[in-house]
Amino acid sequence: MKPGIHPPYGPVVFRDRAAGFAFLTRSTATSDKTVAWEDGRTYPVIDVEISSASHPFYTGTARVLDTAGRVERFERRYGTGSRDGRHGGPR
């Protein structure tokens, strides 16, 4: 890397306060706030609103669309198509 043009890259703690979850990684992001980590050292901490510990996709609480029910409801309302194979409403 070319010296003097890149931001410092070092250890940072990202903390999801809603889920009570934090992880230590390396990043160019920094913060004035610090936190004592499990190894006894102090690192900059960045609070995030959502992480893998609280995101519905990762926690398994995401709602699944009922596509079969939606298709059936559509067919009840508008029919299953014409009988001669062409597009159109019920005959």
C-alpha cells in the first residue's frame, strides 16, 4: 500500500446493544468511545442498530410469504384462465 493515503486499520469492537452482542474485528472505522474487551485491552467501540444477532433473517424470525395461499386467492378471485389456452378471464 502507498504510505500516507490510507486510513489506519486496526482492531475495533462493534456492539449491538439491543441484542447484547459484540464482536472484535479490524476496521478503518474508529470512535472516541472505548470498551474493555475480554482480553483485558481497551478498544474503540462502535454501536450498531442491527447485527447478525438481532436481524430477523439471521435469527430465524423473518416472516415467510405464503405464496401458495396468495396464488389460490388470486385464482379464486380472477379464475384460472381461459379454457382454450389463450389469456383472459374465466368463461
